Amino acid sequence: MDTYSNLKELGFSQYEAACYMALVGNHPVNGSQLSKVSGIARSRIYDVLRSLISKGYVIEVNSGQYAPLPSDELVRRLKRSFDGNIEVFEDQISNASQKDDFEFVWTITGYENVMEKALEMIKEAKEEIYIRLFPKANRHLDEYLAAADKRGVKIRYIAMGKIPKKFDIQVMHPDHEHLQQIIGGRSIEVITDKKEALVGIFETGNEDSSPINWTRNQWFIVANRDSLRHDFYHCFLEKILDRNQELTKDEKRIYKIIKEDN
């Protein structure tokens, strides 16, 4: 009966979850039969049935015979109830929240959790995304960045490896081959609409416990966005000073855009 923890999270008791799931696979049945297939003692089964009937999840179809609410209808009802509760909670929390002038910096751990947050930020971006990624993170986020680009979001991309150029404003970091060793892992920076920042380093061999910072703190965002802007400058200066090469027409165009991108 501990199998249905997801139903318990939706408001079912342990016995109600076991009873409903047993009915889904066996109906109509009487209380004695249901006790056997559900594993609920006969002394408890009728109390559980009465509770489910009162919630509208079970019906007595004949005298002593029970059937479940069709599963698709149950799902619709639970979704409506959940959505309605969320709307009420949003109003309540909005009314209760103090107006802070300071935003804290939060820590996210777990590689998939960080990728999920980055994906959420990219999907919600409306104006611009400054981003610096190693190839592994790029594989997770590439199609969503492309979708953002298509809907008119300005992408400012610094590739930390050999990543195909897909965006108008995209450069490859000149130290990408050595930087992972220097910093002890793979960095990730995602800054969207000058409103949110996701920044940190996935330490080599310790990705899932590496702390990655997420915040809406404006000073943190400004500092890290400027750091990414200066990475573009780094790319151009390295070409001019270290390799003694001139910038291409396109690189000069990108330089001008980044310079004016305050």
C-alpha cells in the first residue's frame, strides 16, 4: 500500500489510494472482494469506501457493489482542484509578502536541477540572453536557445568549446581548451533580460553536489553580465594582441554591438 505515494500527495490517504487503485483494476466488486485485492482489512474497507464516496471518487453501482470514478475524470478533477488551490495560494502569498529591496542569492545543486532552471529561464526570456556554456550544457539547452532566437530574443553566446555557430552574436572563448583545468570544472552562466542570473562551476567529478547560484539580485546580475560582455572583448583582444591578426568585418560588427549593449 506504500506504492501510491503520488496519490497521497494529491490528498488521498494511504488506504484511499490503495482502495481506489484496486477498484480501477477490479470493478464492480463488493467490500469483501475489494478487501482481498487491496490488502485492506475488512474491518476498515467500508470506512475507506465511505470516505471515497463522499469525495466523489467511488460510486455504489448496486447494493454492495462498488466502482471507481473513471480515471480520466479523476485526473481532470484533481487538476482543476490543484489549479484552483494554486491560484488562491498565489493571491494569499502576494498579499502576505513583504516588499524587499534586496534579493538573496540562492544555491541550486544537482546537474539536472540546474539544467531545468536554465531551461525555464531561457523559455521565459523576452528580450536578451547572455550565456556562456561548455558543450555538455549546450547539448541540453541548444534547441531552446534556438527557439528563443526564433521568437526574437537577442542571444549573446560565448562558446566554451567547439560548438557550431548558430547565433548572430556568438564567439568561441580563446582559452576554452585549458580553462576547464584552470577553474577545476565547467562553468555555466545564463543571464536573462537583466532580471535573472544562473552562475557557477560544475566541479570535475563532483557535478551533482556543485553549488550553482541563482538570483534576481540586480548587483549580482550587472556584475556577471558585464563579465560576459568583457569575455567578448577578451576574444577580440586575444586575436589582435596574441595572434597578431586583424578582426574580421563580422567581428568588428559584434564588438560594436556588445560595446553598445548596456
